[in-house]
Amino acid sequence: MTGSAPGVDAARLDALAAAWTVLGGLLAQAPDQASLDRVRDEELLAAWPLPLDEAGERGLALLRASRVAGEDATAVRDDHLRLFRGAGRVLAPPWASVHLSDEGLMFDEETLRVREVYAAHDLQVPGLNREPDDHIAVELAFCAELLLRALDAAEAGNPARAAELVAAHDAFVTDHLAPFAPEFFALVARHATTDFHRGVAALGVHALAASH
């Protein structure tokens, strides 16, 4: 983005949108070998968009350790399946409703609440009613979309619309992402068998802190 409107920190919004996009993609599905190599490439790690805190430093160090240890796509895929899909009990449920409902159910009230927020911005999840709307990867993609729309509005000289979209992002993080994401990332860190997923969890904690 080359321009911005008064009061819009374009560089910060662009960096946070990039972080949400990367993390959402890695949590949506396990990377193939080419994607795994690219994510752990030293040049890309050094270009991580957000200013680093302790969790960010740890996350990048774990991704480097994953590369040095030779964790391949098969190991990462198997870990991904154990954590997020599960042949039996899912070790790190990626759905907000599982964490927030009294019964730990998918497609519960939180699913419908986030669906309403998406609809207010003319968005709908792919595979509606097949993949819950409150999957963390979907929520992160939505956060990125709001920030990218804010940047577009700022470039177009519409600071009021940009501010509205940033406020919508911040409210979504506060109301929907923050209530369950810390527990989710803690479960990933606790149960992961790969440094790769431990690194993703640490970067998730880092990005969440940067979003406030």
C-alpha cells in the first residue's frame, strides 16, 4: 500500500493483515513440502512483518529448529491431523464454539454469532454448514480481510470508512477471537509433536498481542 489517510497506521495494518493471513493458512491445512520449505526459509523468517516480542522470537526460533531437525511434510501433516482433526479426541479444537459453549459443541451459538458478523460484511464461509464458521483459520482470514479493506479505503481517500473497518476488526478480535484463541494456542503448544506447530502457536500468541 502506497498511501494512507490521516489517523490510519497503514504499515501496522498491513503487517497485521499479513500475519493473520500466514497463520490462518497454516492452521487451515497442513502445508505440502514446498510450502513448508518456503515458510521456514530464513529470508522469509527474517521478514516476519510484526515487531517481535518474546513469543514472536520463540515462534521464529521454533520454525528454524523445525527446519534444522528436518521435520518434513509428512511429520507436520500427521501432527496437524492429531491436533486439529483427530482420529478420536481432537487435542486442540480449532472451533471457538467448542471452547466457549458449556457443552463444548461445534456449530453452537458462537458459530451463529460469527456468521452474522461475516454476513454484515457480505462474506460467507466456503462450505457453509460443513465447516463451522468459527474455525480459527476462518476467523483469522476474516480479520485480515477487514484490515485489507481498511487499507483500500484509506488509499481511496475515505478515512471514515477505513476507521470503521479497523474498529470492526478490533471489535471482532475482542469479542470473538480473544475469548478462545489463547486457550487454543496453549493446547497446540502443549500437544504438538513438531517444533513447526509449536512455532505456529507461539506466533499466534505474538500476533494476538500485537492486535490489541
